[in-house]
Amino acid sequence: MTAPKPSLELLRALTDENVLRVLMAHDRLTRAEIAARTGISKPTISESVQRLEQAGLVVDTGERTTGRGRVGSYYALAPHLGTALVASITPHGVVAEAVDARGRTHGEVRTALHADAGQEAAAEALGAAAARLGESAGPLRLAVVSAADPVDRATGRLVHLPDAPFLVGALDPPAVLAGTVTGPVLVDNDVNWAARAEYEQGCVQGVDDFVYLHLGEGLGCAVVGDGVVRRGHGGLVGEVAHLYTAGPDGRAMAFTEVFAALDLRRDASTAVDVPRLLDLLDTSDARAERVRLALAHAIGGVLAGALAFADPRTVVLGGPWGSHPRLIDAIEEHLARSPRSVPLIAAALPLPELTGARARAVEELGSQIVRSAHPTAQW
Amino acid sequence: MTAPKPSLELLRALTDENVLRVLMAHDRLTRAEIAARTGISKPTISESVQRLEQAGLVVDTGERTTGRGRVGSYYALAPHLGTALVASITPHGVVAEAVDARGRTHGEVRTALHADAGQEAAAEALGAAAARLGESAGPLRLAVVSAADPVDRATGRLVHLPDAPFLVGALDPPAVLAGTVTGPVLVDNDVNWAARAEYEQGCVQGVDDFVYLHLGEGLGCAVVGDGVVRRGHGGLVGEVAHLYTAGPDGRAMAFTEVFAALDLRRDASTAVDVPRLLDLLDTSDARAERVRLALAHAIGGVLAGALAFADPRTVVLGGPWGSHPRLIDAIEEHLARSPRSVPLIAAALPLPELTGARARAVEELGSQIVRSAHPTAQW
DNA sequence: TCCTCTAGTAAGGAGTCCTGACTAAAGGAG
DNA sequence: CTCCTTTAGTCAGGACTCCTTACTAGAGGA
């Protein structure tokens, strides 16, 4: 609807963006190579490279081509363009790393937390990791944070919903990182980042509409629609704890209560007792079989909700017990008897939430660099 | 990620797009006015207008300015640019009209169908309406069709889901219109178009995330996420018939079966008996009260699903019985006792599906015209 | 020693947009 | 009736961007 205003500045900005983007993908290129890859003429590329070198966004690496013909100079993104902080916060600890616009990791800090360490410990670990990475890897221009709890879309703060386990605790990542990160702090929950990872380099590449159901201590879900993780108004898409489903006795109850009814909750908590559950999944007696059936029925209800509101091409099952083969078998059997069905896949990527968050960080850092070359151009 | 290649052709295309867009919004303007509104200089606009007049996209209307100063010529979009067919197909009949790129309606054809007239009758009515409008309103460059049944996203054909009433019947609008409409035929179900209408000119303007629940003979729903109607992989987002919810006895059952359990289905059909239901909503005895409670509980379950998978800012209730005040009251009471809640609004627009489809048609026609000015430019 | 091949530069041209001055013509003031 | 004001549109010139073509510089191979 809104066509940008034509201007010569726009053209220049577009040329520069082409150059920067191709350098983000290829770490060192001669001007001739840039011209070939972008399809833009050599003289134009030469001007753009000169302009960007002047602006400090691109540098002559000093390396030269070898082989026949005139020696060429390799150019690359300037090294001091800054990095992005990528952090994952789970009940077990904080993992943080810095990535640059090329997607290279520049350091990693792991801080273990013992269970129920409290939010102060998590905040401190995050802040300390950021400080260390900021020193070693250069200025942190933005941060992308994954948290094992629902995240408020507007503020980036963690939210405690009723009857949901609050794994990481009250935490305000933008506030914690305000001092060490100069730019925006993007926070989302781990399941959403994991879904992004599976979409970009996992088991559902090319599938623009899918649902990722995470089954662990908490119950979470991510909805990818038209190739983008959907967050809804408050960022609470995927909070399936209160979805109505079928309980073990056939009565309608909230999904989270199924685990209470099956005696699969940790003491004095609303968190799922994962070791116990895994144990049951591996057992073959009649009681274990009943539990499997009850779980399949309950999860079938959740999937009916997913079908109704997200119409996925595929459902990805992840989390500590979500990808258990016997569980998937049981759910598939249940779905086969349902009026509508959907293919199931087990998630496969290791540390998917970090992978997804990293991809977002690289993307955002790239956009920031492109924008910084032409602050006034908008299109 | 993909920056367009800079070129002078791109600039020219952008100028032309600015001119065309402003003429779509303002039906007649002098070149000076176009320059003022777009912010582009007068000489550049003059060139563009000349180019577009040459191409036949813009015409000198012959009208001249009055008042002080030199007389100016008013230009407008060429009248023969074609129109778009907008059609709504319901069990009661077919309503069709033609709209031009300015959003003006150029004719309307209403064809009543008696209930269960069959798909041949509907197809014939649609085809006949298109033929008539094509003759009277000029060539139909595209069509936007609303149907009161689920629509397959890939093919545009209507889909019959198990246990859902098939109101309009097997119908393949793209095939029916292939002869009379030269361009694409966009088909979607009426609830999705209604949601778009409420978003653009109804009760949820500016709300980027909401859910529209349509309660009539069929049970449907639309999900708007980040300002766009979400359709999912197959176009079946919003098909809530098989969502698990609570039945009158508290047992988990599919939403559609609640109406069977409450004896609120039409004979030999899975369609809701709307007159009977409205009657009960207006009655005050104990039995009616029990039905209201049961409906509120069941719909509460559907809304729990919406909260889990769409996280709407607001829920819009529409359809013949969806916006009944006593029903809304009952649902609100139920939600107040639930762990999570959401504001409810009654839908208000008349013929919302036609309004939404019309908006899409105008948008698409505009894009087609813009593209036709520069077929090779891509950005 | 000469030829070939390649990165980068120069020159010139076409095209786009802009500014500022100019022209044409209508309405109002005196 | 004449002159002034006001406005739409054009003209001329300039700045700038991209492109094509031709050229230069310099390394490796014959």
C-alpha cells in the first residue's frame, strides 16, 4: 500500500544493502566477486565499497587474490561492528554467547544454577555473562533471550500464569541487560525459539505452518503460521495449560490437571514429574498402559485445539518426554480414530532454543548494520 | 534479507506506483495536487502522468480546475481498467457485485436459493451473476469469493469436513469462474472475510490479534494474528467443530456434539437448530437456564482453545445467535470463574463477509494495476 | 620474452530526480 | 478596462546514479 518515495538516495542505499548482505553471507570477497554475486556492475560496486569503507562498515582485509590475473583485494565486514548477545535461561542454568553479523560465535559462558535457585541468581548469572561477553567480544548491540517461561510480548518480562510452573522465576531481561546491551533486547520463550530452529534448520524446513508441542516439566507449544512464529497479543500463544481436554476418566478438564489426576506432578508444584513419567513410558504393565492411553487422549485433545486454531501441516513433538517413541505411537493410534488427523514428527535438534535465538540475533544484527549505513532511508 | 537490485527502472516504477496509489485514493487530481500529496516534484509527476496516460492507465478527465490561477487538468484512473468480482455464497443465496480499483461498486446481483437447492444451483447462480456483471461493469480481472463452508487454501475449492454441516455444497469457484474472470479467483470462508471487515471498519480496528467466533447453523471461527487473517496450511484454521470441550454432563466431547447432546440440531443434519436455540435464549425457565449454562461452558472451552493457540486481545462474537446478549452474559460469567479471561464484543457490521471480501478485492485489483505498469520490476 | 587472464579504473552516456525560473491563463481589485 | 495576484504546468540546468565499453596494471604460464 505504501510505496516508498523514489529518490537517488534510495538507490544508493539499495546498492549498499546489496553489498553488505552479500558480505554477511560470504566473509571475504573481492569487488569483482561482489559484482558477480549481486548482479550489479563493477564500477557501481567499487563506489559502494569505497563509501562503506569510508563509513567504517567494510574493511580491506589486506588479503590478496592469488592465481592468474591481476591481484585483487578482499573486503569484509568491519570487525568492530559489534555482536549480539544470545542467552538461554532454564531452571538448570544460563547459557550465553556472542554472535557477530556473519553468524560466528565469539565466546560462550555457561552458568549452572541448582534447582529453585531463585530469580536473583538467574538475573545475576545473565548480567554477569553479558558483562563478560561484552568485554571479550566487543560491544553488544542487541540481545536475544530465551526463557523457559511465558514472556510478555510488550515488555519482554516473564509472566507467571495461574497453575503453570514458574520455572525461571520473575525476571526482567531488558532491565537486567540495560547497562551492558546498547540496543533492543528481544525476549521470547524457549519453545518459540525451538520452533524457529526446527523451521530453519531442523525437521520442518519449508513447512510454513506447523505446531511444535513441547512436553517437559512445563507444557508449552509454538505456532508457526505463514513461516513466522505467532505470538498473539500478549505473547501467550502456546500456553496450553488451561486448554480443555479429556481427563483419565473422560471428563473435560484443563490439560495441566490431567497430570494431577494421573499423579504425575512433582511434590508441591504444578510441574510435571518427568523422571516418573519417562519411567512409566518405558514400563509395560497394565497401569503404565492406562497412563499412556490417558496421555494420548489428553494430548489428542490438545492437538484437536491445534488443528482448530492453527491448522498445521505437521506437528513436531519435543521436550524431555514429548519425543518418546512409545508416546508418539500412542498419540498416532489415538489420532487414527479421530475425525481429523495430522502427521507427527519428533524434534531432533540439540539445544534448539539457542539455535533459534541465534538465528534471530544474526538477522537482527544484520538489519541494524544495514540501517546504520543509511539512517534516513526508509523502505 | 533480499534487497531489490537498484536500477533506474525501479525508481521510475516507484514514481508510477505513487501516482497510481494516490489516484486510487482520490479519484481526480491535477498534477500539482498529485505532486503535493506524494511529495514528489511537479516535473517528475508530469513525466509519470504522461507515461501512464500513454500506457492507458490514467486519463485526462476533461474536467478543469476553476478558481484563481491557471486552469489545471484533472486526471483519473482510466475507466476501462476492469473490475473485480465480489461474491458471497450462503445457503440463502448468492450476492455478487463488481468493484473497481477506487472501491466503487458497479452493480449488484442477488440470487435467492431455497434451502438445500444443491451445489449445481449455487454454481449456476454464481456463474450467471459473474456473466451479467462482466457485461455491465467491464472485464472482471479477478474474483474474491466468500463461501459459508471451509475452503481449501491451495485450490480454493470447498471442503466437506466430517460431522460439519455442508451448507453450500461441493463447489469449485475457480472452475465456475474460469471463463468469465481473467485473473485469480481468491476464495475463503465467510467468517474469515467477516473478521477482516471487523478489523478494517468494524469493532476491532487497530487490534492486531483477535478471534472472531461465528455461531450460526455452522460453527466457525477466524483467527487474526499480527493484523492478518491466518489460514494455516490447508485453510482450515477456525474449524472448531472437533475441538474438545465440556459437554452438558461435564464429559469431554467435540464442540459439535454438544449441540446433539442438547438436542439443538436440525433433523437429520449436523447443523445447529438456530430458531430453537434463539427461542431458548429468550426463555427464562429452569431448562433454558441449564442450556445457557451448558452453552457457556462449552463455548468457554472453545475460548480456552483460542487463548491457548491465538492469544487474542479480544474475542468478537458474531453469527445469528453468537451476539445474543444473554449468551454473551453467560459466557462472561463463565470466563470470570476461569483462570484466564478475555474481553468479549458482539459483532456489529451488516453483511460483514461481503465487506471484507470487497476490501480484499480492491486491494488486489490495485496491486494488479500497479504491477501491470511495470511488469518486469520486482521489489 | 610474450601472451593470457583477471581486478579494478576511467570515460562517456543514458536516465532520473530536483530546484528555480518561467509561461499561460483565470479571477479579483481598483 | 487594466493591472495584479494566484496557480498549473513546463523548461533549463544541475546533481547524481547506474551502466557499458574500453583500458590499465600486474601475476602466472607458454
